[in-house]
Amino acid sequence: MTTLAMTGHMDLTDSTVPLVREALEKLLADYEPADLVGVSCIAERADSLFAEAVPAVGGRLVVVLPSRDYREAKVKPSHAATFDRLRAAASDVVVMPHETANRTAYEAANAELLRRADRLVAVWDGQPPSGKGGGTADTVQQARAEGLGVTVVWPQGAARKG
């Protein structure tokens, strides 16, 4: 069994989405589908692209939600249908013991992702942490500090909004 955890940017440009989708599909093709578990918080863009790709190749999806109110408090209407579909497709949904989606809840969810993982997949532009905590760069740093292997996915031409 191989468990891959996902972290990634939510602010990918629209033109970056197909590039990341293709890169993730190529990455996951290297794993035996019956032995593949993908762990994701199913946030918009990178996390959801990974969460869609894992079952598409025959793997099993595990969803980690940062808080009990995450769906209501943080999932934008434009992402709600995808979020609900991915949550329903998961073989297991873990809800962290936090009432409210905040920095502490995100950090706990990221720690849970890493605890379950054999390797971290990061859709990451390589930029350092923003200082807000709980972001993609923070999760990559934490994984590396814990000795967990990290595969960075950032295809040529990929960009973030703003």
C-alpha cells in the first residue's frame, strides 16, 4: 500500500488547471492502482484535481476536513458541487476535532495528512511560506523536516492568480 498526501495552491490560474491535471495523471500512473491511497483536504484547485485523479486511476481516496464547519464556512458556491462529489466518493472522511475552520484547524489537518502519508505530493511554485501558517509551503517544510519524501508538481507554464 502506498499513501500519497496532497498539498497545493488554491489560486492556480485557469490555464494552469489542465497542466496540473495532466502532470498528476502521469505521476499517479507510476503506482499500482489497487495499492494506491490518496489523502486530500479537497480544497479548490490543486487538492481537488488530485482527489479526482486518484479514483480515476483506480486508487482509494481519503478526505481530511479541517473542521466541522469547513463545508459551510469555507467552501465557495463555485466549488460546492465538486466538494460534495469528492466527499461522497471518498472511502473514508476524517473530520478534525475543530468546530471552526481557522489556522489551527488547517495546521492540524496538514499534520494528519503527513501522519498518514508515505510521500507528499505538492502542487507548489517553490515560493517560501507566506507567514500565515497552514499553507502549501508550510506543509512542504513540515514534511521535509519530518523526513517525508516530497514530489513537487509544477509543470512548465504553470502560474498562480495575482
